[in-house]
Amino acid sequence: MSFIATQQRWDTFLAKIRDRFYEVLNKTEAALPLLFEATDFETITFQNAWQGIYSQASDLIHKIENTWFDKVEQTFLDLDIDYDNAQFIKERNKGFKLQHELQQELKSYEVRIFADAAKKLVSNAKDTLSKDFCCTQCQAKLPIKDNFFRSYYTTCDYCQTVNTFEPGTKARNVEHFAINALGEEAALEHYLKYEHLKFQNYLSDRDIFSKDELITPYRKYVETYLKKRIEVIPDYQGRYEKDLSAKMSFIIDYS
Amino acid sequence: MTDKTNKDDDKEKSLLDDILGNAISSTNKFDEANAGLETKKCKSCGAARPSDTDLQYCDFCGNQFY
């Protein structure tokens, strides 16, 4: 097979992967929000459904490098083209660049679809918490916080009875599900930038961007994520520095 | 060509249906708690727990809560 013919087959394969990838995501665009509402905001069902779709999309992305290393690379090498040949590198990078583009797209899609579901959940929880809750002993109205989603004691001003407030499963899920999705949404641009710089290093097979340069967008990502979390649940303010340091140690100590 | 497109669409739809159906059927369902208030009451005298008291003993009759 000639170089041109191999190149064309490789281009066609990449175009098909791209089309198929967007087809999978486009078809789930409407289905997942419907599922979330139909199951009355069941977060675990939503996450399980997303996991299935994510696997489909992820498998397509990995097909690019698998096909390159299993078949395409050897076909080019059989044409007496060396590993350091500019044309060979260009063809290989074509695949790696598409793989990176689709990975970034999948991450953005995941963040967006989870954030949309999270906003619906927060709205539902706030509606519930804005209702009137009365003391179990004297029926006086009790003040209930609309930005705290755990169980807590609240004392009745009239009869001094200690009431235990249970926010309910949906409100609790704001903390378990929604807060992460909203934080990821707020910080997405910094995360994508961090991944993009890492990819530039990978593509050129050397550190174009130093570890310090990688840390800058990652730090912005973590800071934005944590600040968004505080915006939704102010109680997290007290542990901001501790969480920032813990999340940064992941990249400082282990990368 | 149209047939092929229709077949692809059907296959795609079926795959998505399978994923969503599987997520619904395989997820364990747990009872959901509703938002509300409750008060710890003494089993002996029925008094509610006033503020600034602990959960060990009833403030009115001294009975042990747990």
C-alpha cells in the first residue's frame, strides 16, 4: 500500500471515530436529563447511566491509539519510513491530537451534563427547605437554613425544645452530588488548560512546560472549585486552606 | 443507503435504551428520607429534651435516654 493510500485510510478512520463520538454524545444529550427527572432526581441511577455512556465514548477515544500502535504504525514503517521521519510524526500526532480533543470534549460534556442535573437538584432542595417547619412540641415556626444540607439541632425559641432537623435525601444529595458538579463546572476552563499543557509535553516528548507552569492552572482549578463549593455551602469556608493544601499535594507530591 | 442509516439509528437507539434501562433496573433503590423535624423524648415521662441539656439523661425525671 502506498503512503498516500495509508494516509487516506488513516484520515478516514479518524473522521469516522470523530463522527461516531459526537453521535453518541448528541443522542444522550436529551435522554440523561429526562432520566434524572423521571427517576425523581435519583443521583445513583443518573451516575450509572452516565458510566455506560462514558464507557462507550471512552472506548472510541482509545481506539485511536490502539489502532495506530496495532496496525497503522507498522504499515507506515513497512514503507521504509523511520520513526523520526517528519511525515510519520505528523500522521501519528494527527491521531494523538484527535484523541486529546475528544478527551477534552468528553470531560466538558460530562461536567456540563452533571452541572445541569445539579442545578435542578439544588433548586428542588431549596424549594423543600423554604417550606415552613414547626417545632414538634409547640408548633412554633422554626428557622431552617437553606444552605446547609445535613441534619442538625435547632432549638425552638418559644418552648426551648431541641428539635433535630432532617433535610431529606434530596437535600443531602446536594452535598454528595451537586456540589462537586457545580465546582467542576466553575473550574472547568482551568482544568482543560492544565490538561492541554500536559498534552503539549506528551506530544513533544519533552517538558516544554515545567512542573511549576503546570501547577499554575491546576492551582486555579482547585481554588475555583473550592470557592464555588463555599458559595453553595458556606460551612466549607473553615476548611478551605486544608482542602486546598490536600488537593495541591496530589500534583506537587505525586506528579 | 437509507435502509443502512435507519438500521444504524435503530442500533444506536437500542444501545442507548439498553444503557438507560440497565441503569434503572440495576440500581439499588433505598427508601428516601423526607425533610422534617423530630424531637428526642424520654421513654419514661415523655418530656422533650430542652436546650443546653445532654442526650444521656432526661432533664425532668433523670431517666437514661439510651
